[in-house]
Amino acid sequence: MKRIALITGATSGIGEATAKLFAKNDIDLIICGRRKEKLATLENELSSLVSVRTLVFDVGDKDAVTKSLQSLNGIWRDIDILVNNAGGAHGLELFVDGDVNDWERMIDYNVKGLLYVSKTIVPWMIERKKGQIINISSIAGKQTYAKGMVYCASKSGVEAISKGMRLELVPYGIRVCNIAPGAVETEFSVVRFKGDKNKAKSVYKNFKPLIAEDIADSIFYCVNVPSHVQIADMTIFPSAQSDATTIHRE
């Protein structure tokens, strides 16, 4: 029987790459995001391979999340894989110069959004006594760096949630994997720097960063290990990176 995966933040980057890889491997999809047109384009691309449902919502809006997910019915509630990917960074300033609105967006998307989505999906998995959750954290969740305090705190929250989920869900046969990427060239830095593409590009200058497909490959590996295996935590760097702030540039 085919598996069903729900992916948040599927309109770009890691989420989009994961959706495409899953579709190529016969996994039906529920793709979620804020940009309706991008979701429609992705659905059109992948619907020849698998069954695809789209849900348009902002993960930071609790009522919208609940309403959208509760609209699923029948087999679409039999979600085998939940990829909590939506999130991002906003701003890169010292704490005293930080924008409170940026802080709230990071906490809303990275922490609360993950919780809102999981709050609806996890009970369905518990009822079926099966499922797998992939939470996308960051090296920032393991190592705090200057000018990124609140982003790092939000990703540390993802790490804690992943551990807590694993503790509580093991009795139900639900596996939980936390994936912490290092430098991945997606829209991440463009968003962080408010659309400044030159500044975003400089983040990846003079080394070869990871790309979204690298993380998608890792996610796919984690959801395909034998049923007695649980990949609890995975940190992924480009070969030029050794920790959150140390990158060898040519």
C-alpha cells in the first residue's frame, strides 16, 4: 500500500525538493504552504506520478492550520510521514538591535507552527499505531552564534520538541527524526536579509554549500530504513563546514 506524506513549507527549498523526491518514489503527497500559485504549479508537476492534495495556510496561524488539516478526510488522514519543514530566519542583528517582529515570526513559524501542525496529525498516527515524523532543525539549534540568538533559540526548541516527541511516541510505533542542516543554499538567506540577494549570495561565497536536494536525500533515507531502525538525530554539513560559524572558503 502506498504511503502518504504531508510536507509543510513545500513551495520552495527543502520542502519542494522533498516533495519531488517522494513523488518519484511513489509516495502520495499533501503539500502545504502559503503561496497558492507555487503549490498549484508543484501539484501540476507531480500529479502525473502520484496523488497530490494541496493545503494553503500559514503555519503560524493556529486556526488556519487546524481548519486546513481538519478538512482532510478518508485515506488522506492516514498520514505515514510528517515533514515539519516550514520555518525560517528573519534578520541577523545583535540582540539590542533586533526587531521584535522578526523574533515573533521566527518563534511563530519555527516552534509554534510545528506544534500546531503536529497537534492535529499526531493523534491520527497514534490511532493507527504507526507513522514517522521528520522535524527540520538546524545546526543553529545545537550551537548558538552571535546575532542569531532568537533564531538559535527557536531551533533549539525544535530539538527539544523532537526529543520529547520521541519519548512520548515510541510506545505507539511512531519514529521521530530531527535533521539539523548546516549551510544550505535555498531562499533561506534571501528571506533572512529581507530580499537582499547580493547579501544572501555572499553567505555562500567561495565554498560549495549544500543544496535542498541533499537534505531531501537525507530525509528520504530516514523514512526508508527498516522498521526496527530509528534515526533519532542527523547533522549535515557541506564538506567545507565544521560547525555553525566555521567554514573554509577558498
